[in-house]
Amino acid sequence: MAAKLTEPHRLLGLTRAADLVLHLPLRFEDETRLTPFAALRPGEVAQVEGVLTHKEQQRGSRSQLLFEIEDATQQRLRIRLLHFRPNQAAALTPGVTVRAFGEARPGLFGMEMVHPRYRVLRPSTALPKTLTPVYPSVAALSQYRLRQAIDAALDRAELADSLPEPLRQRLGLPEFAATLRFLHHPPANADTTLLELRQGPAWARLKFDELLAQQISLQRAAALRQHQPAVPLDDVEALSPRLLAALPFTLTAAQARCLDEIRADLAAPHPMHRLLQGDVGSGKTCVAAACAALAVGSGRQAALMAPTELLAEQLYQKLHDWFTPLGVAVVWLSSAVRGKARSAALATLADGSAAIAVGTHALIQDDVSFARLGLVIVDEQHRFGVEQRLALRSKSETTLPHLLMMSATPIPRTLAMSYYADLAISSIDSLPPGRTPIETRVMSDARRPEVIARLAEFCAGGGQAYWVCPLIEESEKLDLKAAIDTHAEIRAALPQLVIGLVHGRMKAAEKAAVMAAFKAGAINVLVATTVIEVGVDVPNARLMVIEHAERMGLAQMHQLRGRVGRGARASSCLLIYSNPIGAVARERLAILKDSQDGFAIARHDLRLRGPGERLGARQSGQQLLRFADIEADAPMLEPAGQAAAELLRNHPDAVARHLDRWLPGGEARLYA
Ligand code: ADP
Ligand code: MG
């Protein structure tokens, strides 16, 4: 409903009564009782009332208005106003009753209040029965006016419950209207700490409602999708088996199972929504390639998008190597591909002569179009925003393409529920054979000479090593300098060895040449920026040193570490930190030392880093939520999902009311 409310709250973007009632207090002030002057304690915020007995105005550079009030017990209290208007001063005459709310402080003549909020009122004016809300606001909008607007809205807005009564009772949640009245005007004895922490039954109801709106939207979008046609990818040309036969290994049981699950989805005439998750090194790439082959073998195109140039390039390299012998053209697109090369690449995608596109965000530019896109694969999906993922999917002119997302970071079921109601998950839950555990040690930078000695010894025995310098996201230049300096340092320390350098600023061909030399054994130690996160496999590289480990994310280091331990012989990883290092940083490094399980590492990382930077969930599930927290309130998601299904099935009116309340003006489409 669009009750028309005039002015001030529009400053806060609150246009409807329904929006105003969901603008909730930050905290409360207790104006329900009066404190006798004798009971005032220094520093305590209190409400007092008394009759004005004496007033004096101090002029000069710091004009002040001083007055005294007397309470029922004949105690007196001084009040000092630091700035005031003439009409305010005039209203404060002896005999009037003054009610003030402020902090008591010891003064020269006993307790006083400096510049409290005050009102002149008729004697024995009733006290409010409920706590006074303090709302988030802006300077131009006073609490007083905002309260008025919200109170008016509470009277006017449609507060009918959107949960059918039996369902509400089953969930044990309070009524909607009562919840709002309580949250805006809690009784004097309410637990304000709990309210300010946004906990307790009333807040649970609001958070539930918000999640319910999300779940309704997601389920509706999913239902629409499930009725939308997609081209079944049945691989009539049997390209996928040919690709698998040409790989230098056979799929592990876990890979084969995941591929079967995906193949079944792709054979259906509706768009797939599946997440393929598996720890770093679990072999997602060849499963993705087999999926691309299923599309191409069905006369369709496949597009693979990765979040960084390097990840994308690595993907491209592998797909190019695997598909070219099968006569399938793979096209590379990144922001570095410009001019004629770009036009040529775009032309082959638009006319269908290239079957597979691999690239970065460059794939979702407006001028990229596909002749017959059948499958979209998004690697490291959590590093993309919702819009970006949707943008690639919308590249198909006619029917929706199937969507496969991939992630090395495990996504709890509840989080997945906040991405897509119909997201299916396949997990590659074991690593390919022949991996040996990596011995990980944590050392201070003070022991650098020892590390270099160990490196020398290791290389003398024929081993090869990586020396990784940290990625400093904000400054690629510094990043580069660190790598260049370290390269020079190690070269000087170990003149008998060949020390290579690879970093993100090098041209693709240069990088490839260095990596090839390393793979061929012509380089002993490769100093690198985090480029090698995605570097080629070098089974003989069995030692990795990671500098400034305290600065890096655990998941990222786990990925890096995955570059060693590829052969049958034992490998090790040295995590070097610079002092000073905090307790949490120390604990983080210990986790990496003790665990090789990417899922467990991700969980710990989450726990230690706390809210804020979690699994990229903020980019999707969280971004439209005001009150609920995707992780803290995860236990509510499952019941919210069930309630959403029930409402969609049996209570269309309630659905309409609920979405209008929580996602007005078509915001629900953001969940599509
Ligand atoms: P991620 O899941 O981290 O993307 P990759 O797909 O890059 O992992 O695979 C990691 C390495 O494991 C690659 O070198 C790949 O060739 C190898 N690999 C993948 N599957 C198998 C397998 N079934 N047997 C042996 N090696 C495999
Ligand atoms: Mg990968």
C-alpha cells in the first residue's frame, strides 16, 4: 500500500508507511520514570522533573542559562543550558514545571545537568508507558519528527500478518503487528540490551520474515526457470568420451560420479543449476572440460569464465590443449585481447565457428554474443557478483543456457540456499591418486638464512622450489617490487643455482617461457608472485616457501601449497612470517600447518576472520538483507524455505502481501 506521507522521512528514502514501520530503533531511552534528585549518581543518564525556582543568564563570550528546579522532596538540581534561543529563555520562568533527560554530573553546588534535553510542561503530565526509540537518522531530521512520522505510519500501515496463523504458531513466532509495536515501543521493563543486539523473539520474527521474502523470491525464480526450456545436451557426437579417452589419466570415482550427476542435468530440457565443489587439486578442470564437450558434442557452444586473468589463462591453456586435437576451436578473451584480435574472436563466437570461449569478465561485455550458447561454466563462482553471473547466462539469445558453477571453497547448504533455491551440489570429495601429504612449517623471517640454506641443500639434491611473494591487492607495483627484490637477494645468496622470476606484469608468452623452463628443470628456484596459484604442474617442485604468510588468506595459501605435492615424493612448505605477529595470525598459520583439508581450512578461516569477508556470500545471499545475517541466522533458513514453499503452494495472498512489504517495487527480481 502506498499511503502518502509528507516530507521529512523522505530524507531517509522512506516513502511508504510500510517502509517507515520497518525503520527500526538503534537503541532506547527510558523516559518512563523520574529519578528523585537525591538518587542521581554521577555519570548516570536519568530523567528528572521539578518546579523552576531560580534562573540566571550569564552573558559574555560564553553565554549560559542557569536554572534550578526543585523536586517533591525539596531537593534542588542545577541545569545549565549552553546555547538557547530567546524564546526558550523566556519560557523558563519561576513556577513552571520542567522535565529533563540527561547525564548527572557533580558540580560546585551538588549534582547538575549540563545541556540536557528538556521540556516545559503542565504539572503532573503523565509519563510515557514505553521506552523512547532512538532511530538511525540524518542531521536534518530530528528524532522528534521521525518518531512522529513512524508513529503515524504504525497507525496507518497495513500490518496484517503474512504468516497464516497455524504456520506462525508452529514456528513459535510472535505476530507481525505486535512485533513491530514492541520493537518501536518496548515496555519499560524490556531487555534493551537484547533489543539493541537485535535478538529475542521480536527480532527473530523480523529476520525470519526477511529471509522468508528472500526464499519466496528464490523459489519463484527457480520454478519459473524449471518451466523454461533449455536445449538438452545429449552429446550425440560422443565428444565427451573422446576427450576423456585422450586425457593422460582416468577420472577418479569422485570425478566420474560428479560428471554423471551433471550429465543427467544437462540431458534435461530445463536449465541446469549446479555447483561443482572440490578442494584445490581435486581435478575440477577436466570435469568442466568434459561438460564443455557434452555441449559441443550436442552442437552447442560453451563459455567458461574465471575471475582473474591468470586463472582464466590457465583454464584456456588446458582446454586448448585438450580440444584442439579433437578439431574443436577454443577462443581466448580477456581485457588484454584488443583491436583486431578481439573482433576476430568475437566474430567466431557470433557465427558459431568457435565452439568454446574461455575468458575473464571480458566475456560479459555487451559486444560479446554467441551463435548458440548451451552451457556456461563459472570457475571460483564466489568471486563474482550475482549480476556478473547472470550477465553471462543472458548471452544466449533464445533459451537459457545450462549453468555450472565451480568452487574450491565449500559452501554450506544454508549458504547455497541463499544463492539459488534450486542449486544442486556435486562434490569431488577425494584427490587424484599419487599425492603425498605436504609437510608444512611456520617460521619467523628472522630465520631467513636458515631457509636459504635449506633451499640450497634441497636444490643440490636435484629438487626444484617455488618462492612465493605475497599478493598485495591494492598495489601491484609493490607486489612486483617485492618479487624483484627477493629474486635479486636469492640470486646473490645462491649463485650456483638458476633463479627464475615470474609475475603478473609479464606478457603471457614470457610467463609461458619461464614456466616451461621451470617445468623442463632448467630453473632451480622460481620466485613468483601469486601467479603460480594457477601455474603448470611441475611434479619435481617439492618445496615451496611463502613469504609474508601472515598477510595472505588461508584458502589462498592452501591453493598455493597445492602446487607442490603433485609427485609421489614427499613435499614441504615453509610459511614465513614477519614480526610482529598477532595471536590470531599465529593461530591461522597453525591451522595451515596442521591441516591439508581445504574444507576444514576454510571453516577455520571463517571462524577466525569473523564476519565481513566470508566465502563471498556477501556478494550474493547477503547483499539484499538488512536485518538477517546469512551465517548467524543460518538455522532460520531451512524453516524459512519450507514456509516459503507452503505459502507459494497455498497462500498466494500472503505471498503478495509479504513481498510488497519486504521487496517492494519489483525488488524480488533481484533474486532471479
Ligand atoms: P582444481 O580442482 O584445483 O581445479 P585441477 O583441475 O587443476 O584441480 O587438477 C589438479 C591436477 O590434478 C591437474 O594437474 C590435473 O591434471 C590432475 N588430475 C586431475 N584429475 C586427475 C586424475 N583423475 N588422475 C590424475 N591426475 C588428475
Ligand atoms: Mg581450478
